[in-house]
Amino acid sequence: MSERSPLDSNAMMGEAAGVPYVALPPKSARDQVATVIVWHMHDPPRSERAMVAALPLRGLDAWRVYLGLPLSGSRLPAGGLDAFFALGFEDAVLNLYGPTVQQAADEFAAAFAELRRQHGLAEGPIAAVGASIGALVALSVVATGEPPVSAIALVSPALRLASVVAANERLFGVTYPWSDDSRAVAADLDFVARAREVARLRAPTLFVVGADDDAEGIARPAEELAAALVDEGVESDVTRIPDMAHTIADEPGLEPAPQTAAAAAVDDVASAWLRQHLE
């Protein structure tokens, strides 16, 4: 079941195979209208409802479906954000990053099939959008080849998990205690190393990076993956947003909030890229 959302008069909220979502319908009723699947951040916006407010992709005539991540939004652990952060400080890789990406990827196929049943999503091209950890989810999903995607846009993207962990070590002044298990997760969630696998998708890929974001943790992996894709003959680009750090919404980032200047800039860039490759 779905219900009208307070986000705007056309948005719909609900659950699909247990996955919370917000869906924005296209402006037209064309048979081949595109569908864009969006995954949010662990940072603001950290829920599907907050993500749709931050990145509505207004410039697209497409279905835009925002999926809630495990351990986030309405699926936060008991204790809310405090419990979420406690899990991260205990073991960010094994308690948060790994389980979030694995479960989100595992639950996607059933959720997408249910969304098609609920809303009659058109049989048009499909795109994937992911922000921060949502980029790892997006790439994990599309790497399976099902469904095939026509374009990808990744915002403040986590692309190499070990680099993200190192960035957090610098940010919080901590040292992460790597183990064999966490190294295995990080090796799997290194899409710079998996560049040829991403290139086989043949999907034009945009990386949107904040000019003030962590250079080693976010910007450099984006540059390296983009260059690797171009070398494999896949259209790719890195766009930097001035005065933008990592997040694209204000704290606490759980509920819809007015769009920030950085988010508006990202929305324009991502919408233009997706429109070019979908419409």
C-alpha cells in the first residue's frame, strides 16, 4: 500500500517488499518513460524522505523512486541516531557499511518488482543514483546486471571503502581496528579496483563531488574510477560543486527540509546528465 506524502502533492510513500520508499511520478504518460532509483546517504540526507527533498531531480520527466537504506531512516536501530552512531564507533565496517550495502543490494530485486506492481512503472530506461554510501549500494546493485541501467549518477560517492574509513579516521581522530573480516568487506567494496566490472555495464557515469569534500576519501577515488571508465570506452565525468563539502542537507537530515544551495546545484547537474542519457 502507498499513501500521499506531505512532501508534495504528487509524491507517494509506502513500502515495497519491506523497503520504505518515496516515489515521484513522471510528468507525462509516455510508454517508455524512464525510472530513476535513488539511494541516500548515512549523512544528511539520511532517509528516503529527506533525500527526495534534497534531490528531487526536478528536471527529469521520469519516475524517481527513493529507497530507504537498512539501519537508516524508519529502519534506524532501537535508540535512533545515538544507537546508529554507537554501532559505527564500535565497528563501522562490520556493523554499518557492510551490512547496509549487502542488505540493500539483496532486497532490491523484490522491492523493484513490487514497485512495478504497485505503480505500473513504465518499461523504459533505468538509471541509478547513489549518494555517499548510497553510491556503494547503487554500484553493487547495477554490477549484477539486473536491471540493466542506461546511466549512473553518484554524489559525494563512497567508491573505495578503505578510503572512506581513512577519511573518517581523519575527521573523528580515531583509528579503525582492521580485521580479516573487515578487510574482506573493504576489498569487495572497492569499485576503483572493480573498474572493469563497472565498465562492462557500458552506462555513462557521472561523479558529483563537493569541492570541499575529503580529497583522498572521496575526490581521488572518483577521479580514478572516472579515468578508468574512460580508458575502457565508457563516457564518464567528474563535476565539482563549489562551496560543497560531503553532505547535501542540514542536520539531523532525517526529515524533509528546504533544499540547500549545494543540493540545488547537485540537482541541476545530475538532472542534466540523466536527461541527456535517458530522454
